[in-house]
Amino acid sequence: MIFIQNVRVIDPKSGFDGTADVMLRGDKIAAVKKKEAGRPEDGNPAERKPEDGEIVEVIDGTGLVAAPGLVDVHVHFRDPGLTYKEDIHTGAAAAAAGGFTTVVCMANTKPKVDSVETLRYVLEEGKKTGIHVLSCAAVSKDFGGTELTDMEALKAAGAAGFTDDGIPLKDEAFLKRAMEEAARLDLPISLHEENPAFIRQNGINHGAVSEQLGIYGSPALAEDSMVARDCMIALATGAAVDIQHISSGNSVAMVRFAKSLGADVWAEVTPHHFTLTEDAVLEHGTLAKMNPPLRTAKDREQLIEGLKDGTIDMIATDHAPHSAEEKAKPLTEAPSGITGLETSLALGITELVKKGHLSMVQLMEKMSYNPGRLYHLDCGRLEEGAPADLVIFDENEEWTVKEFASKAVNTPFIGAKLTGRVKYTICDGKIVYRDKDAR
């Protein structure tokens, strides 16, 4: 049993934002006692007598925020096959340190998650961690983009959804069949939107910075053209389609339009895309190289507007660990991607809440409630009877990014001063992360 006393509770499902005492019993939230201003206290759930043999931990939540455990629908744990970068256990530890209780792994492992056998390996290893580790399965066999996987069998084996993340699906007829099958199975399909026909060097935006560096890069057109196409295919098929790591203002406008037509299109944005611009490549080099790339200040502003008006439904990290040796290669040769699980919440608070773009309720909607809705998960709510998956954090604590639970440290945010520090992560009623300074 865990009692969290006098904590600011954020429940994105109901919109509640107020002080309460929270009692967890087993893997459920047993009670949320809201404290209304001007009303006398009528008892504290912490005064309830524990059951025989029950261990009680009391957390003083004064000055802290309790919210549903964060849900990240886009992570790369590199397991199987690339575990020198990350593995399921270190990835889960990084997630817990960042306040995440549920993550959805991508399928671009080695081998790809295109068979029931590989999927079961990921899910079984995930059960050995302290959090909920889910996985998408591949859309196409070995990411070839021409032959569908056995999507029905993969769903039966526990696939959360389908994606060939990292590789765009170029064949429109094939994609339409994949969307139709995903719709029939009532699972989302997530799409990496970069048309290689327009890209000469990936990871760097085609613009002023790429010209300064003497390379062509990757224009927003590579994303925009595929987003426009796929929004219309989604409208025609009725599939739940996740536009992954959206980076272009034009793509935001197209998702907004598709939603207005009734398409079941969702969009996710990473913290680095709503925080940084292409100029970060000049300062951080390969640590700021990612697919899709960081774009212009105008694009960044349009991403934030998309978050504010609900066009962008989710914040997802695209946690993409690489070794130091890989990132030390020249800019055009180093792999794209940065880590993100341990800085995501703080970047959301620092860049979106503290600057007045989103309320804390809206931030939690993007980081827990909406991701759960897309994947049909019972999470993202902090109310009696809900799963005992919570993050407790100090929204005002300033800290410097320097230590990681992940194997990888490839991030441009090393040394950055951020606001908002995770103090506890609780999953299934168990504390799976406790900050060393937690009281």
C-alpha cells in the first residue's frame, strides 16, 4: 500500500487539477480524496487501517505533482540484435527514470519484429522489467515494403500496432492494403514519412544551415508529400494512422485538414522538434542529427500551435540510442537519432508549460492519456479504480542534464538546465524509480 499525501493531482481524462491524497493498493488506485478549499477535512485515506501483513509507504506530496504514468508510443530499445546501443532492460530503466510506465517499441531491430517468435521475445523480456513494455510489429516482411506480415497472427501474439518505422512505405497500393488490414484488426498503423526521392543527406534540414555546411540535406517536401498522400489513404480506409515524429509546419496543416474531413489520423511530435531548430546542428553536430531533421524556427512555432489546438495528439520521444563511436563519425556518415526518455517531461514543462503554451493537464493529455487512447490501453487517468501507474515530479526543480540510466548519451541536451524533475515512478503499485533526493 502506498499513500501519497497532499499532492497536486493531474487527471487528464477528467481535467481535474487540484490537491488530493491518493491511496494505492495492489496494482490499482484505491482512493483519490480531493481537498476542496474552504471545506473541513473529513478524514484522510492514510488513516485507513492496512490489511494484515500489508506494507505501507507514505510519500509526502507537498509541493509535488502526481499524474498518470507517462506513455511513450515511439521508442527504440535495439533488442534483439543491436544491444550494444541499448537493450530492453536499460531502455526500461531509462523510461522509469523519465516517468514512463508504458512504452511501445518499434520493430526495426535485428531481426525485424516481423515474426511471432521475435515479437514474443521482446514481450517476454519486457515482462522482466518494472514497466509495461509493448511492441509494434512490422507492416512488411523484413521492411521490404512489398509483402505484408501475418498481421492477424502478430496481433494474436500481442502486437500493439504495426510500423516499419525508419523506412517509408513507398508503394501506395501496398500501403492501402496494410491500412485496410490494420483497420480490420482495430490496431493503429504508424508511418515514417520521408520520401527518399527528395533526400540527398538525411538527418539535416535542407535550408540555410545545410547550405552553410555545404550539403543538400533533407527538405520538408520529403515529409510533406508523404503526409498528404497518407492522410488521404487513411481517410479512404478508415484506419487509425499515426503520423510519426512530425517536423514540418505544412505537415501539421495537412493533418489538421485530414482531421476536419473525418480521417482517423493522429500525430506525434518529439520534444527535440518543439524545442530546437536546424541551428542546433551548428552547435551540437551529430548529436542534433535525426530523422526527420530539426527544421526552421517557423516550423517549430507551427508544431507548438499544433499541440495547442489539438492537431498534434501526442508527445513521443523517438528514443534512439547510438554508441559514442557511431556519433563521433562525420556529420554525413553518423547515424541519425537521439535519446529522449530521461529529458522528455522536463522539456515539456520547460518549453510548453512554463512558457504558457500548454497547461499541465494538457501536457499530461499529450504524454499519457492520448497515447493510451491510440493503443486502446487502460492508462492515462488518475482516479479510483485506475491502474496504479503514476509519475510524481517537482515541476519547479531546476537540474542539469548529465547522468543517464540509458546505455547511450547521444543527446544535444547534455549540460542543459531544465525545469521539472521526476521524483518517483510507480508502476503496478510498485516504486520502480526513486530520485536520490526524493524525500
